[in-house]
Amino acid sequence: METNDKTALKYTDSRITLESLKNRENHKYLVEKIRIKVIEMENQDWKIKLTWIKAHAGYQGNELAELTVKEAATNSNIECYKRIPKSTVRRELSDNSVTKL
């Protein structure tokens, strides 16, 4: 008997991420990218389950993720996320225009 169980479980210790994904008024870049990927997978008959877990509670995968994040934050050879929030761009433009007056 062949099974075609297409289930993806994603555990996160970030409640704000889960709430952002549920909030259809949140259109931030990364939130939208995640939503689009989830929709693409669901359209291919995947079942997606997003679950919150407590941080620093001994979950092996979560602890490994924390170590990876710390390494990425301190390693200058790792390419990082380079999108700048609109609020930062607006503030800098405003500051620069006031400075030039």
C-alpha cells in the first residue's frame, strides 16, 4: 500500500510570527513570503501545521536553531537579510532633507 502523506509540521518559539501570519492585514515582506509558500504547498495537497513551542525548554531542534542564529549574527561571512523597512527609509529621507535645509 502506497501512502502519499504530505504533512509539514513547523514548530516555532515565536508567537509574534504565528500571530503575524494569522493577521491578514499584516503585509510585511517576510510574512507575505511565508504565506505565499504555505499557499503553494497547500495547492499541492500538503497539510501545513504551524505550532508554538516554549523557547529554551530543551527541544533539540529549537536549541540547534538558536545556536545557528547566534552563529549567523556573529559571522561576517554569512549573507544576511538586506531589506530595509519602509519606516527606516522614510525616517532617513526625512532626516537628510531637514539636514540639507
